[in-house]
Amino acid sequence: MSKSESRQIVLAMLGTLFCLHAATAAAADELVSTLADQKQLAITIYNQDLALIKDSRSVVLERGENALAWRDVSARMRPETALLRNPARPESFRLIEQNFDFDLLTPQKLLEKHVGRSLRVIKTHPSSGAETSEEATLLSANGGTVLQFADRIEAHPPGRLAYQTLPDNLRAQPTLVIRLDTAEAGRQALELAYLSAGLSWKADYVGELSADEKRLDLNGWVTLTNQSGASYPHARLQLVAGDVNRVRDDMERRTMLRAMPMAAAAGAEGMQEENLFEYHLYSFERPTSIADNQTKQVALLSAPQVAVRKEYRLQGEEYLYHDLQSEIARKLKVGVFMEFDNRSPNLGLPLPKGILRVYKRDSNGNAQFIGEDRIDHTPKNETVRIKLGDAFDVTAEKKQTDFKRIAASGRGSSGVIETAFEITLKNAGNEAISVDVVEPIPGDWSMLAENLAHTKASANQARWRVPVPAQGSKLLSYRIRTKF
């Protein structure tokens, strides 16, 4: 057999397969809706790998029962939340059933679906190029192929496999098949709403600190990640900041149907913010396209010249007040913090939780990374406080100078301990600073003596603001009685 004849045989077989495929599709008698029918797409993404998708399409329905194959849906949709409706004419059809087909057509799936069925094995002669075919039954597709021919059984036989039919339940893409009954034929404006996993967002903030470390140019970005198995072209995007309880399915369905009014609080250009229940909703006026397996960033806010405050903080530990400690002074790190108020005129917009990264320019004008920290959801008029790192030129040494157990703890009595500490703060820098020393003190406590006055920040916390001169040091000493 010549190569030309072999090609003709292959083309004939491909044509037969195509006709079988077309016949199978025709037998299914489905009305297919694709992105070509789409008129509007809206996506609301939550913080917890959850998104609400509202897909509006113009579809022609036939009179009577229809099998509407709604293609290009998320591969990770929650089918129990899917709801098809005609917003303008709710009575125009009656829903019967719906099936979510997500078993996608791949070479391995096609092989697995043919176990126990007949197929053809096509072999090519290595010298002449002539092709021959032989019918066989697929016995197994687990880790390879096992085929039963008319006179033998072979595992991993050479050649190509040709399938005579396409299984009905395999789809080229995720498809929601909806059966509905209509009173009259015609075009309808339909909206499919459903919840899906695979879409997530997070906020990222970038700030540049001024040379005098008193101002911060702050920019916020929304980072979108799409791993849902579908693409969303020209979508109206909304983001919900807050922790939504996902157990109450009835509340989720009400969320899908409720119209959400638009209020105005300015963020980045083309972005609006409003209250939604106990959460905050960010709406972007400019449509955006999110491709499958894509990460995209969209501007959230821009706030130049935000006033910031720098703080040096030495954080103590509660367990030190329970027992006698070593006489050797413990070397401690002094943390460097930065805080600012989320209020007008520069800010005043509820900030979603995310990571704030801070840069500062060196003497040559090059931006250098100086630290990052995570911020929680922050309402307007609240304070944002982040730790940038530990100070290099500011150090601390802490030593327990006295320990007395005045009354032992036991049945019917409480333990009373009297202890004293010295903290030496050193500043190798060229500017005088202040260090906040924060000590968590357990039990019922009272300050017996101190060389600097403290403030009682809370029931179990004492705080000192300790001035430390440039190229110098400062000693803080105190004695405390605690009752457990």
C-alpha cells in the first residue's frame, strides 16, 4: 500500500469519527450557549476562595422542553448554588433539572471511558510506511493499555488507537446542562448566577518612606488569581473585604439575588467603596478580563504624603515574673514599628487586609526595601501599625536583680512574689530617641519602686517611655509585687 493510499484511509477514518461525533451531538438535541451569546458578566470575589459569578446572555429557546448547554462556566462551580432566571420575565420558563458536566475530554479520559468497548489499533510498517488496522477490546487502562485481540491479549501494544464513538458524558469544556420548559419560542435575556471556588484576591500595599521618615507615599493593589478553569472577558469586578460565614447556604442565595446599591467613597480612579452588611464592597467601574491560570493586579488606592510615626519598642515576656531568673543579663532586640492614621485627607478608605511593604531611598536615590508586615481589615479613622524589623543601633539588656517569694501558693492561699529588674538601653546612633518598654505582668500587681514613671496601658501591662541620648545609654529599674 502506498503512502498516498494510507493517507486516504486515515482521512476517511477521521471523517467517519467526525460524522459519529456530529451524530452524537445531534442526538443529544442540545441548545448550546457560548461566550458569543454573552452580553454582560459580573464577578464578586470574596476573601475565602469564593466568587459569585453572574453571566448574562441572549439565548433563543424553543417552545416546549429545552436542553440548554451553558458552556464556558467555571470548572469549580458549586452546582447546587446555580440559578438561571429571566430578570425581566421570571414567568417565561419553568426549570426542570440541571446537570453539571465537568468530566473533560482528554486522551486519558477517552481511554478510560472505552474500557470494555471496541476500538482499532493502527500500525505503521517501519520500512514501507504501509498502515494496517486491527480491531480489539480494551480490557484495562490503569497504568497502561491491555487489549484483547481475536487471537491474543497484549499489554502496551505498538500502534495508534482509533476510537469509533465519543462517550456522551465527556465534554470539551465544563458545561451546565439546564432542562427547562418554555411556553413560547423566541429570544430571551437570561442570567445564570452561581458560586465558584478558584477565584481569589488579596490586597498588597507598597509605601515609600520620605527622607525624614515622617511621610509615606502609599499605593494599594488588588492581586487577582484565577484558577477556576474558565476565563472571564470584560467582567464588572467587585471585591468583598471581610470574613463571610459560608455555612448558611440560604444567606448565600439571598446574596446572589439582592441588588447592591452603589455608594461613593473615593479610592483609586474608577473604584467605589460601600458598606455591605458587616463587610466592605469595592466596585471597579472599568471592566477587566481575567484569563484562566492568570494573576492580575488592579489599582486599589493612591495616597501620597501620609503622616507616619516611628516607634522603637522593647516587648517583655510574662513568664519572667514567675520564677528566679539567671543573674546574667539577657540581650534583647528592640523592634522598629511604623504607624499611621487611616483618615482624611490622604486616606479615610477602609483598607482590606494584606501585606504592606515599605521602601526608602538611599543617598544615591535608589529605593531600598526596609521591611514588611501584614495588616488586618482596617476601618477608616483607625490606626495602622506595622513592624519593619529590629533596630541595629539600638540594643537592650535585661537583668533580674532581686526575687522574693513572700507567700507560697497552696490550698486556700495565693502566691505572692516580689521581683526587681534593670533594663539598660543603648543607642549607637547620632540622634536621640525614645524607646517604649512594654511589660506584660501577670496576676494582681503593684509597682513598689521605679526610676521612671510608668503608665498602666491595661490591667496586665505596664509601659515606660524611655529617652535614650545619641551615642549613649539609659537605665530603667523597677520593683513589682505580684499576687497569683
